Amino acid sequence: MLPITPYPKGVTDPRREAVTTSHRPVPLAPSRGGPTGREHYRTCRRGPNALRAPERPGDARVLRSTGTAAVWHRRGMSPGDSLDPGSRADRAASFEHGAAQYASTRPSYPDAAVDWLVPDGAHRVLDLAAGTGKLTERLVARGLDVVAVEPSDAMRGRLAETVPEAEALPGSAEAVPLPDASVDAVLVAQAWHWFSPAAQPEIARVLRPGGRLGIVWNVRDSSVDWVGRFTEIIHRGDTLEHSYREPALSERLFTTPEHRTVPWADRVTTSSLRPLAASRSYLLTLPPARREELLDEIDQLVATHPDLAGRTEVDLPYLAQCWRADVRPAAPGAA
């Protein structure tokens, strides 16, 4: 993996400077159905076959952990059925089949963002929906005691190989296999948009008093021309809203969230831009012919754009969008 580099020299645009702001939280819609809090932990302790995410009326999703696979399934789907790029459930399930591409092409996270998210004095932290361990690596490198929870067997398997120092467990944001008040921080990287409202009380349950919830997305800086064109191609025809948005945190459970933007750049090979595009959930769920059309356009962009043509490496600029809030003393698990 190529190293993380600072944002390219010469960038002076003030809007790209790291800033910290406070935002009013948006009231959380009540969770609907399914076990929560201590019931989740008791369910998890009964074994992996008992783990279920809470179901909601009209929701066609269930998280099934069978010891050999843990993926989102739509009810009634059979193996081999095509995935629907307009279905949030199918998009989440697609990473079970794209773990290798994800691990080899997705970026890590800048030190400045991780340092801002992790509270001073933290010892044991949870990387929730940890994927292949991109953030997990950064946390372990800080000498933290890290437990990584990830529902996909394929993604979690990659994580266990890459970051053996972390404790990797099956589970979901709505059913965390940890006891009450057991971690100093819960970090969520590139995954908050997959969570249901039931995740917030579960996160509050496992946090110790004064514990921190930290959320981060790596967002490509599309103000750079070739990056904007790359982004347009990989989202062309996508009907789901983009994943990055201000988290709507419960005022009852968490303090008013703070926000920080950390500009940085990932030094990548131009040949990796096609597999990076292919690792997106939208492309993973497209029919093969349409997927190949879009990937061919990525190849054309690399071959013809003046900032990419003839180059073997390039800085891919990102804005790490970070949010942090502390659990309130009266929140479940924080008493």
C-alpha cells in the first residue's frame, strides 16, 4: 500500500483548512421493534446463530450470522439472484463479494482525523462496522486495545489477516457483542449511513461514562477536475443519496456533536483507479454489462485527462469529514 501523504503543497484555499464547528443535533426517530440494549448482548452471548438485527415494519432486511457467512439478505432471494443497485440492503450485502477490492484499493485515514476522534486517555476502543480494518490499523498503531465488529465474514476475514492484534468479532451496529460500559470510544468509519436508528442506543450502551462516539467519512475532493469527473462516472444513475451527511444524533443519548474537516491526499497508482471504482457498492450491484461500461469510462479518463495521462502515480485528494460527541451520563450503559 502506498503511503498517506499530506495534502499537496501549495493548497491555500481557506475552505480546505481544518475547521471545528458545533452543530445542533437532530432529534432521533424512535427505533422500531427488535431487542435493544442488554437484550442484544444476551442474544449475542447465545452464539452467532442467534444474532439478529432488529426488524422494522416493511423492512426487507435481516442480518444473518451463521458462523460461515454474515451478510444482509433480502427475504425471498435465492443464491445467484441479481442485486438491486436501488436497494440499500443489497448495496450493504455487496461488500461480502467485494472485500478483496475494498482491502486493496480503499484509503486509510489521516492521523490528524484519528487523533481528533479518539479521546485523551482512551484505552479500549470499538471499531464498529470495521470492514477490512482500514481504521482498525490506525487505532492499533496507537497502542490501543481494539475490538473490531463487522457483520461480513469476508470483510472480517480480511481484517483478521491484516490486523491480527485487534479482536475481530461478528456483529452489527444494532447488536454489538460487548457488555455494557465496556469501551472508551466507538469509532465508525465510512459506515454510519448503513446504520438504523436502533444503533444509537446500542452504541450508548457499550460506552463507558464520558465515552466518545466518533464518525468519519473520507470524501473525495471533487473540486479537483479529474476527481470530479471520476466521481460523476461512479455515481451515474445512482438513485440512493450519497453516504456522507451530518449524523442525526439523539439529544437524549449524546452531547452536541462537533465537526472537523481534515484535508489530505492518498498517493495511488493510476492503474488502481479502475478497481477503486469497482469497489463501490453501486458498481458491485450493477448488471455486469453496465458495470463494465462505467469502468471503461474510468480507463478512458485515466488515459486522456491531462492530470492523469502518462502518469503511474497521482495524489487523490480527500476531505476527511469527522464528527464526535460524548455519551450523556444518563444514557443506557453510561450510568
